[in-house]
Amino acid sequence: MGGPRTRDENDGQNAANSMIQPVSGSLRRIGDELWVSQPAVGAPSPEDDGGGITPSQVISGDLTVYNSLCVGQDCAAAESYGSDSIRLKENNLRIHFDDTSATGSFPSNDWTLIANDDLNGGMNMFAIQDRTAGRNIMTLQAGAPANSLFVRNNGNVGMGTGSPAVQLHVADGNTPTLRLDQTAASGFTPQVWDVAGNEANFFIRDVTGDSNLVFRLVPGAPENSIYVAPSGNVGLGTASPAAKLHVADGDLRVDGSVYQLSSRAAKTAFQDIEPGRLLGLLQQLELGRWSYRSGSDRAPHFGPAAEDFHAAFGLGESAERISLADMAGVALGAAQALKLELDEKEREIEALEARLERLERALLADRAGR
């Protein structure tokens, strides 16, 4: 094995080759044997129907074809094969796999390899057909560019590239795109989305909705620009979001209104606070001008420190942060307390004015009686 043939081996091979003769006709399988259909010699065969139909010649046993094989009506007597081992040559090219399994639960689906449509004006293509179901499940159209579909030896799949670097690698010279197309086939409303990227941005396009770009990321964005934690918390600029939306090292700008759930139906454990006490706590709260030690916000601000606010009012879940709702509540409470004090002062002033008026009238009456 592996070495040069001996003279006896060459003689045996030459003898075998000398026995090879051209055979015309067609092949068919009967049981475990391969048979060759061939024109009859001499008198018509019992299988000849008299209408010029040539009976089949059957070869019982194995068949070995040295060199190449051409099958089809247009094969030449001296076919030039080039490097082809098997060639199909006629105007309808099909290879059919007819599984005759009929017992138990053995698979029996039939398959066909199709080269080109058999209709005038049809498609130039290569297809794998589920013959039992009567539909092409994979079609490759002629003229497709190189590496339209490439499966690497590590399982990576490339579309437009012969060197896929990841499990699915889509390459194109202008905005490689993945389209998600929900049709009406299952009774749902059709909807089309595109996921794509180019030198300008990565985006999701609502094709059905006027092709609006509903989501975009621009190249060069910093790490963790958007981060969704397992808890569902979303971080902007942080991979450890401590709230449903955590903006780190930046500002939150809202061109519109900001709403917070504050319905009475959503609240419990109501408690009143004595207005005078509220004003007393506010009076003790240290207020001042300050700036952040780090981050992009270096502008001056005014207000209390969260620790002082929490110590004074016991509000919120952290001594490091102040809820805007608590700040607004304290401000409204202080306004109400000041209004009560003003009303009280006004009543006192009115009483003093009435007393003064009575005194003035008494004084005038006394002067008039003298």
C-alpha cells in the first residue's frame, strides 16, 4: 500500500481496463442491484411495445466506472470532461432522491437537486427541493456575488465574506443590513424592521413606520453609554445602575414636563406635620452655594446637603440623595406654614386696627363733650 505498483498489478489493471466497453442506455436500480437500459440487439425484446421503446438492459451486481460519467440526452460520444467526474447534460437537469421506506417510523421524504427552472423565462438557479412537500427550501440564483454564503471550518457563517470572524458575519460595501419581516402569513399585522450599521451610525429602522430611525448609536460613543443590568435598571454612562434610570457623570435634560406618580390611590400612611415645626426645621437647615467635586457638571448650585436634609426631615431612602418630590413637598409645606402665619398676623393687625379705631372715636367724643 502506498508504493508503486508491481508488474503483476499493472498487468491486472490493464486487463481490467481492456474489458471496459462503452455502454449506451440508462441506469435504474432494482432491489439492491443497478441495471442498465440498452437498445436490444436483433429481435425485439419481450418488453418492446412495438412503438420504438427500447427495452432495459439490466446489470446484476456492482458497477464501477473508471474515469468520468456523462448522463443525459446531450452527452457526446467523445465527451470532453475536463476535471468533471460526473456530468449531467440535457435541457432538464435534476437529481432525484426517492426514498421508498414504508415500514415503521423510518424517514421516507423525497428530495431533488434542481439546476434551473424548466419553464420558458424561468430562473437560472440551483435549488434543493423538498420533493414530498413540493417546495424549494433553498435557492441559489445565478449571478450572485462571490461568497454570498460561506461556512467556515469552525462553523462561522459569512454573507459577503469568505473570512467570517464571528458566528454570523455580514459584509457589504454600503450599510450591511439585517431585515426582520413579519408577514401576514400567520394572521398578525405585517411589520418590517431593519438592523443596520455604517460609518455614520448603528441604527434600527422602522421600515413600516415611514422608515424612521427609532434607535441610533454613533461611532465613538463612550463605553457603557447605555447599559441594561440583569435587574432591568438602565445605566447611562455606568455599568452599575442603582435605579431604573441611572445617569452617571452627566445631566438629565427634559425638553418638556417631568411627571412623578403621586396619586392618592398610590399612597398610604399619611401623616400631618405641624406648620410651626416645619418652619423651625427649615430655619435650622443649612443652605449654601456649592459645586460638584468631579464629573462634567462644574456649574455652581444652591441648596442643602442630602445628609442635612435627611437628618432634618427623615425623608427618602438614602442620606446621599434628595428626592425632588420631597424637596417640592417641603417647599409647599413651608409656603402653607408661612401663609398660616401671615393670616394670623393679618388677623392680629385687623384686631389692632379695630381697637385703635374705637380708641380714636372715644377720644374724639371725649373732646367734643368738654
